Amino acid sequence: QVQLVESGGGLVQPGGSLRLSCAASRSINTLNAMGWYRQAPGKQRELVARITRGGSTNYADSVKGRFTITRDSAKNTVYLRMNSLKPEDTAVYYCNGADNLGFVYWGQGTQVTVSS
């Protein structure tokens, strides 16, 4: 079992930046991959960014060049740095982790609102 707790969401103006954090209750090295997903009102949850235990990353096309996912094993935390934010980035952002037994864990979500 892993508990994931997100933080760092909030209200930001278009063009602004935020950094989301996802703190895990156990070593993130026990998870094969961790990721950030988002869900906007009336839309399906979608993958934003993912990072493997080995550090490989992949991003949704809509955020490439603007968002960066990183991990800090010493702090058991994964981050999502979001730059050049757009109104269409407004959503609840969820942290996700998957272990080698196929179990998937989710955080409670953090709201990101991009508006002037």
C-alpha cells in the first residue's frame, strides 16, 4: 500500500508557473513508474507526464516543452514543474504510482486554475 499526497496547486495567471509535489508514504524506488494525470470538468482523466524508476520520461503533446516531471528518491517525492500555463491547463491534477505487482495508487488530487 502506498499513500500519495499532492500539493502545490492553486490559482495562477496565464503564462505563470506552478510546481506540484507528490509525496509518497514509502520509497518511490519500489514503484515502477509515477505519473501526473489531470481531469478537467466534463472531460476524461488524461496522462500529463510520467517518469519511470530509471528516470525515463514521457509527456502529453499538449504540455511538451512547458512541463517537466522529476523525482527525488531521497524525499520520496515526484514533482511537476509547469511553465507557460494556459487556461486549458485548468484541471484537477492527480499523482499516480504503479508497483511491480500491477497495483495502481492515486492521490486525492490538487486543483490548478489558470485564469486572469
